[in-house]
Amino acid sequence: MPINGVNQFLQTVTSTAGQVNRVLGAGQNVLNAFGGLGSALGISSLARLGNLPVGAEETYENYTPVSWSAGSESLGNDWRVRIHLPTNVSTFMNSPILQPLYESNNSMVFPTTPQILVTHSANYNNLQPTHTNYAFPIYESSSVEDITITAEFPVENEVDGRYWISAVHFMRSATKMFYGDSNPQGNPPVVCRLNGYGEHILNDMPVVITNFTTDLPVDVDYIQCTVQGKQNYVPTQSSITVTLQPQYARRSQSGFSLNNFVAGSFIGKGKEGFV
């Protein structure tokens, strides 16, 4: 081979080797970046995950799963939306089906962030004198309309399934009166309490459940769970819609003061949850 051809060949090899080194260097930088990310997430090496069989990946060392049905935390630090059981009614507090709700601070916790609609109204009646252009609005009353809560209810395991059954059973029970052989006979449906997002948002509001809707979809899986020795099948994804009506006692309303309300004096537990 002529000298010029050899030199050209060596230059080509050298150039190719430089390109290969640059590619390898870039690849190493990517691996180092993922390695740093893995360290930040508590994973020893993300680069090794590709060599592991499915299901054998490393887990997050510092990861703590959210348990919305545990309920051991203080309610003062728990801002999730919940409907409390009537703790003064033994029929509800002694039910074995409602046991999962006892473990979440005696309340039904919405497992996902719900959509909540709250309406406040000031009602006026217009007085229209003859031969006038404008009516005179005459104030009649103010009211807080029904509160509608809609939320998705995912179920991932048997524990979640039992919580779903407990929540549905609670809603079914809270929309019925003490009829027939019930004790105390003739009492209306129970009054519950609504809390969520802090004391300035939904503050221990007394409510009655006027409507409850859930769905049993056809396009999701169902999880088997056992309640009282009986097999049940719960949808892995469903939605729950609850309509609540504020239920302020007449004695509580007689002690209402707009001055105190504006100043925030009705905020806190035992303040009747005026909104």
C-alpha cells in the first residue's frame, strides 16, 4: 500500500476512534446522571434495572406508601375531606361492618381529592310599585344550599375493599330512619359532621345525607374481600357522589352573631360549624 494510502487509513482509524470515545463518554455521563438520580431516590443503581427480570426491580428505600384508611393521626393535622359517624348513636358505633371507619377517626374518608360544590344564597323579594322603573329588593332570608361531594374511589387490595363496603354501608344506613322495630323507634336519619381542608373551610359542619350514589362499572376488575365471613366483590375503580344538607339546631341558630361570625369566633371544634 502506498505511504499516502497508509497515512489516510491511519487518520480515518484515529478519527473513528475519537468518535467512539466521544459516544462512550456521553453514554457514561448519562449513566452517571441516572446514578445520581437513583441515589436521590434511594435506589443504588438505576442502570442495573434493565438487567433484572420483571418484578425483581429494586424498591425505594425511603418510600412510605399513603394509607388513607389507617387513621391513627390526629384529626387536627389531617386535612382530608371526611364525614364523621354519629359517635353518640350506639347503633352505628357498635356495627362490625363499620369497623374500618372507626380506624379512620370514626369517619368515612374520601380516598381521593373530591369535587365539592357549596352554594350560599341571600333571598330577596322584589317590591315593584306602580309606575316605577326599578324594583325595591326586600330581604327575606339567607341559606346554605345542599353540598355535593363527588370523588373517585380506587380499590387496590382487600383492605381497601373492606373500606369501600364499610363506606357504602354507612351511606345506606345514614339515609334511613329508625323505623319499625328500630331503637329508638321513630327517630329520623342521623346527623353527621363534615370536615375538610382546615377549620376555615369545612369546620365540623352538622349535616344530614340527603342523597348517595355509587356505580358498579362493567369495564373494571373486581377484588374479592371477606366481611363477616361472607365473600364480596368490590370494583377496583368507582365513583361516589354524596349530597349533604346543613342541619343547624334551632338553639344553635338562636345564638348566632354575625359580628362573631365575621371575626372568626365560630371557627373551631364545638362551634357548630357555621359557614
